[in-house]
Amino acid sequence: MKYLFLILFCSQFYSAYAQYPQDYFRNPLDIDLVLSGTFAELRSNHFHSGLDIKTQQRIGLKVYAAAEGYVSRIKISHYGYGKALYITHPNGYTTVYAHLEKFSPRIEEYIKQCQYQKETYEVEVFPTPDELPITTDEMVAFSGNSGSSGGPHLHFEIRDNAERPINPMLFGMDVKDSKKPLISGIYAYPKDENSHVNNSKKRVELRLIPNKNGDYSVESVEAYGNIGFGIVSYDQLDGANNKNGVSNIQTFFNGNKSFEMDFKRFSFNETKHINRYIDFEIYKTKRSRVQKLFAQSGNTLSMLKDLDNNGYLIVEDSTSSVYKIRVKDFKDNDAWITIPIIGKKEVKKEQEELNDIKPLHFAYANQVTTLEKGNVSVYIPSNTFYDDLHLDFNVSSDTLLMHKDVVPLLKSYTINYDISNYNDVDKDKLFIAELVGYYQRPSYVYTTRKGDVLSARTKSLGTFALQSDLVAPTITPVNFTDGKWMSKSSELKVKIADDLSGISNYRATVNGKWILMEYEYKTGVLTHSFDDGIVTDTENKLKVIVTDNVGNSSTFEATFFRK
Ligand SMILES: [Zn+2]
């Protein structure tokens, strides 16, 4: 019996601390690990799936394979990960390296062959294990800033054989962190009509009082019924100012655990539930991410553990309780928040709020909703929303008000515009735009046309309008002019732009042969490298064709010489 207990204890210990191979994967750079982003930290519409490793504000640092294996996937895209490399290892894990500047010569040659064969910059290939084997410590790429990256860094991931990203720190990768997590906001949430916090049936912000030791307290609250709490937290590592994510949050009600969020591993198909986990309305209106320490319907995040009453506490009348929140970083530095709670059933009658008139339209979360007015119809599939919802919906002169962008959506819905009242010439140039930000800037939503109906699918609520794009894209040479000698240049660069609907595609040829031009959307620059060996003649006729999202097209032609 004693031994059995010991075995059970050991196996638990084993699963918690050594489930992942230790020191199998090396630091993919040859500089110390300093992070600008941690695993599972909160990003827009997703949890961050890896580590963002700082590269000293530079691009071009050598990136090494974290272990031996083979290149199992290469993906190059304008947005997202930009240039990304996937290496699968004999132990079943795959490491991912993203936002790269370029690959090592051997891999670069392999992928360029694919690009020239398909005549596109964006490609995705899955080499077989014998095509690009990788040895221990092999240099596989150079770090960069490609794709949706806000500055030079290496995005590094470790995924298991089910494609689930896991915190690389669990594999023994180490960073310096001696500081406690920081808490910058706390909110209380009465769950229903029968509960309240400080006389409010709605979310209330509470005042955080920082203590000298890095913990926090909150003045005692009066409450009754089912209530939950939410916090704004972040962590800072040594040697960097970046606000990173924490690694674990637990709550205790009168000493009993009621909630845990453990940021160790997740699946890509659940990452969207971040919009249910955070207070989406606060995020959309104040850009602050309040993590709700309770689970509402539809929040199926596997990182949630040990939920008691879904993380809500039940506060009874005439009681005195203590609620504690513990926020940890990966190095087990922890910050505690203590909230004394006085149970008090009686509530002063809240003033009826005059502006609390509910909109007319109602959507049941588990049913299809269709809305129609004027020339606009909207189709919302069932289970688009987490909750039933009063929808603010209106149409006036081609502008569609689809509620406010403060409600998270689980899937896309469809907007249809009848354009039969437009004349035929104009119809071709119309698209559906979302009007975003304070200035209501039109942002293209992928639009298709069937006869006289324009359709767009979107995953956000907000204001939409028909827009017309009559202007073709612009194409401007960057490092040459017509008739120039370019023998000393290693690259050919042109800048492309479109003012309204945006660029849909581009194509460049020299003397009729397709040339690879890499598109960097952040600068709008297309770059061809003469190292590709395509430009071999002395006199070269360059032709670049750029098309926008409604089909307006521009052609740029120039002659350059090379010897
Ligand atoms: Zn990243």
C-alpha cells in the first residue's frame, strides 16, 4: 500500500514536471533568450502559440534547428507567419520558426523552385522526410520581420504530434524572470438578475490597492448570489519592458479552489474562445483585456481546470468571506489579490436607466437569424453567438448598422446587398466595406457578386457600407528608372499601392519570363533578387501588372540593362 502510494505520487510528479523531454531542444538562436512574447499570451482573436524571441532589433540573425529532424512544411504568406519553416523531430514534436527573412541556401533553393514552378510568391509545401533532412545544430534560416510582425523577432513554437502548441519553456528552455506578475485592473460580475455586487447588477470595476510586497487587496465588497471576477494581468521578464502573458491563474473562495487557467498547451480549434474568456466589450471599447475568472457557456477552453460552479462564487446573506486570486508566471513568481466579501441580500432599487431601451431585433444563439431592410439582407447561421442577443440592426442609404463590434462571434455570417438600382458600369466597381475606427475608414471585406447581389462573409459586427473603387493601383519604381543600367544592383524594387479596395494580385515578367517578386505589405514593396538567375540578358523589358479587389488593373513597363 505504501509503495502504491509512492508510485501514484511519483507518476503524478512525473506527469506534471517531466511530461515533456527536457533539454532535447536547443535555443534556436545563438544569443540569450529574451522574450517579447510568451506562450498563450492574449492576442487579438487568438492565444499566442509560441515564444517571440527578441533579435536585438535586427533581422538576419542565424536561426538553428532546435534539434535534428526534417523539414516537414514550408509556408510563405504575405500576412500571418510570413516565411515559416516547420521541422519535425524523431520524438514526434514539430518546431516552428516564423517571420523569417530567408531560409538557408539549401532550403531557399528548394522553395524557390516551387515558387517558380507555381509562379507565385505565396506557397505552402510539405516535403517528404528524405527531401530536406536536418542535422543537429544546422543553420536553417535567418531571422526577419516577414508577415504580420510588428518588429524584428523570431516566433518559435513547439507542437506535439496532434498539432497542439505547447509552452516551449516546459521543455527546459530558460529565461530570466525575477519579478512578480502585475495586476492593473479588477472587475466583479453579477451572474444574473438575482445577484449583485455593491448594489449593481452589472459589471463593476473595483479599486485595486497595491501592497508593498507586490500583492494586492481590494476594499471589501457587498454582494449576493452568483458572482464572478475578472482581472487585467501581465508579466514582465528581466531585461525587457514587454508586457507578456502570465502562465497560471487560480482562485480560492474561503480557501476552496474554484477556478484555474493553466496556460500550458491548447489546440488551434479552441483558440477563438479567447473572445469568450476575455471581456470582449471592454476589449473592443477600451483595448484592455479583462480575463474572466469564470467560464460561461460555450467557453470550452482546455486550459480551464478545477472549475467549481464554473468559477462563480455563491455569496449568501449575512456572511463574511474571502476571495483570493493567485497569478503566477512561468518562474513561479506569484502575485495574490485578496477581496473580502460581505454577504448582503437587500439591494437599494436601482434607478431605471432611460437609455437602457433594448433594440428591437432578437437573435436566439441556437437558431438561424435573418434580417432584412431596404436593399440589404443578413443571414446569421445558428450558433454564431454564444448568447441570445438583442441586435441593433438598421439600414439607411447603403449603410448597414449591424449592432456594435462588442459581441464575440463563433463563426461568420453573410451580408447581401441588392445592387439592381445601380447602373451596369458602376456595379462592377462596388464592394462591401466595414467602416472601422473613429474615422469610419472603409476596409474591404471579401466580396463576391452573383447577378445583382453582392455578398460578403464577416466574423465581426459593426457598420458596413457599399463602396465604389474607380481608381487602379499605382506602381512606382524604387531603385531604378526607365533605361537605367543595373549591373551593380542585386535587387529590383517597385512600390505598389491601392487606395480603396486593396491589392488583389500582382504579376511581374522580364522579357516575358515570370520573375519572383516578394511582397512586403507593411511597406508595399515588391522585390526581385537578381540572384535567382532569371535576368540574364543585357537589355531587359520589365512588365508589372497589379490588380485591385474590384478588378481595376495597372501595368508598368520599363527597360533596364545589366552586364
Ligand atoms: Zn509570435
